[in-house]
Amino acid sequence: MLGGSRNDEEKRRRTREVKGWARELFEAGEEDTVMVTELRCTEPGCPPEETVIALLKVGEKRQAKVHKPLVEVTREDVERAIRGGHA
């Protein structure tokens, strides 16, 4: 097993988990798309990595940010970000 494989597997698992939480908290329908992406943040004062959660549905786009790497994101972080815009 390559060194990065375990980390990649953890990120895939966590992505599915965060998507599930976001789908529930956004009250997304089956036809709606929920995306979860980990990005490097280059804005002043921003942590090096952040997790961006987006809901795409007809006529609506919502986005929330968690200022943590994906593998550190908790359900509470997702809820706070969706309710308040970021965590």
C-alpha cells in the first residue's frame, strides 16, 4: 500500500460523511447536488486549508465554508457553517 492511499481513503470516507450531513441540513432533495471540496485558502488570515460545502438546485445555490481540513470537519462544524455561513 502506498503512503498516500490511506489518507486518500480517509478523505473519500469523510467526503461521503460530510455530504450526508450537508444533504440533511440543507434539506436537499434527491435531484439536488451537494458538493464538498477541500481547498487551499490564500486569503489573509485564513487557515491553510478549508472545506467548502455547496448545494446546487434549480434556481438556488448555497455555499458554506468550514475553516478546517476535510478530515477534521465535524457534524457540528457543518451545521454551524450552513446555519451561519461559515465555521
